[in-house]
Amino acid sequence: MGIIVFIVVLAVSGLIVGALARLALPGPDPMGIPETIALGLGGSFLGGIVARVFLGTAGGLIFAVLGAILILYLYRRFVQHRPLTGPGARS
């Protein structure tokens, strides 16, 4: 029972962090709920590492969202080959 609760909490927190990151960056993102959860979990992992290395403490929600924003920006820039702003951002 404990592992199921852990997975559900992890998925919900990933969804929240991923959704906040998608709201923070302008433009369309054709990704579904599983991709948003993966974005949030990746951002939480990256933000936690950065906070631990530079601050010596746990990351928290702010670092998780900042990490997810960075991952989303890099995804748009290098995988989708579109800028963050300008006429090409909406394509």
C-alpha cells in the first residue's frame, strides 16, 4: 500500500511542477499529462541537485519549477528548434 501512495504523490507533484513550468513559458506545448509529469519530475531532480550543490539544502518547489522551466526551454530550443520569443515561437 505504501508504494502505491508514494507513486501517486510523485505523479501529482510532477504534474503540478510541470504544469507551472508550462505556464511560465509562453507558447504552445503539444504535450499530454504523462509528458508534463515527466517534465515536472525532471525539473524536481535538476532543481534538487542545483540547490544541494550551490546552497547545501533541499530544493523545494521553487527550485523544482526553475529546473522544469530550464528543461522545457532547452527542449524547445534544441529539439523543436524554435525560439522562446518572436514570430517563430508560436510555430
